[in-house]
Amino acid sequence: MSTSDTSRAGLAARLRALHVPGRPLILPNVWDAASARVVAEAGFPAVATGSAPVAASLGHPDGEVMPPADMLAAVARVVRAVGVPVTADMERGYGLGPGRFTERLAATGAVGCNLEDTDPRTGRLVDAGEQAGFLAAVRAADPDLVINARTDVLVRARTPARERTAEAARRVRLYLEAGADCVYPFGPLDEETTHTLVTAAGGRPVNVLARPGGPATSRLAELGVARISYGHQLHTAALRHLADLVATVRDGGSPFAG
């Protein structure tokens, strides 16, 4: 696909086309303009924000605590910093309602978003039918938007593992039927669970969270995964490295040694 079309529709089409089962789109999640530039300059064809690192960088906890204007402004700065499609982790839409949400997100220049099925007010899972209706309304409000529908069943439900996987598979199918472009069963997936959920998606794109000790990128590709993201993990590692540098300065050493 041509990369010359920089219209919003063109960027959305480019992002959508990057979701290929078996050839996963790798998204090292960013939190500000500077980290976005690092990712884009490394050659990644798209940039994704993460809600937790963006919130932390602005002095807020995760979970839709910050004003939506703060999150949207952060996304807009990321978009301005790079020339590739940007997809934004927007939690559950900050209570804006489908029409207002898509209007304000489009104004940032972002062409994709994550939308999850946890109610930020209670921390509980939203009813699957209600979430599917919300996703369908978002799709109707913005046909170009690349929707990555996250389900938190694997980390929120308090049922046996087999039942959680079955419910996650049900939600995967519902959310795709509602108009999602990609589904994101969030949590520490093993190979068997990944295979089950990729199968449930029926050839449509599935996003998996990279994690220490989890399946390698090559194995996730073999399992048919279409998108791999990193959540808050790079931001956490960057802060850990900064803490080490600061401790070296505090103790009289040079942070430039070596």
C-alpha cells in the first residue's frame, strides 16, 4: 500500500493494512512526543500510545482519572511528532459517548484506538452485549477509525481458567461482529490460550501483550497473532534506568561512564 497518502483516511488504511495474522505489527508503546520519535526513527511503521505511561508522564494514575482533555492533548503531541499512523490507548472513552469521543479523537490526528471493557468507575467488566453496542456505535460514528477492542476477562473475571478463556473467546467474536478491526485479549497468555483466541477470531487480527517469559515474537507469529504491543513495560524500564543514573549522580559518580 502506498505511504504517500497522509490524509486521515489514508493513514487509517495504512494502519489497518499492517494488521496481518502471522506477520504481527510490533508496537513499542510510547508516552510522549520524544518517545514517539524514537520509535518512528527506529523504523516502526506505526506508533501506539499506552494509557498507563501517558498518565504517569502527566502525573496521574491510570484508569481514566485524568481529564480527557489531558489525554487527548498528549495524543495530539505524539501525532505531531511523527509521520506514521498513530493509535491511542483511550481506555473506555473517558465517558465522552461515541459521537463526541470519535470527534475529539479525530481532532488529534490519531487514526486508531484501544477501547477496553473494564468500567473505570468500578474496575469491573462491562456486560459483553453493552460493550459490543458501544463498539458498534463508535464504528458507526467513525468508519475510518481502526478499533482495537480490548477484553479484560482474563485478568478481571474470578472464574476457573477454562471459563475465563471461553468467555474471552465469546467476547472476541462479539466485538469483531460489532465492528472492531482487531481484538486484544489482555493478560499473560500462554501458547494454548493464544491459539484458542486466535481461532475464535476466525482469521481476523488479534493483539497480544509481549511479556517477559512469554512466547517469542516468532512463535506468536506462528500462532497467527497480528499485533504485539508492550503496554507500560518500556516506560517502566526507562524509569528504572533513569533511577539508576540519578542514583549514580547522587553518589558522586558520573552517569556518562562506560
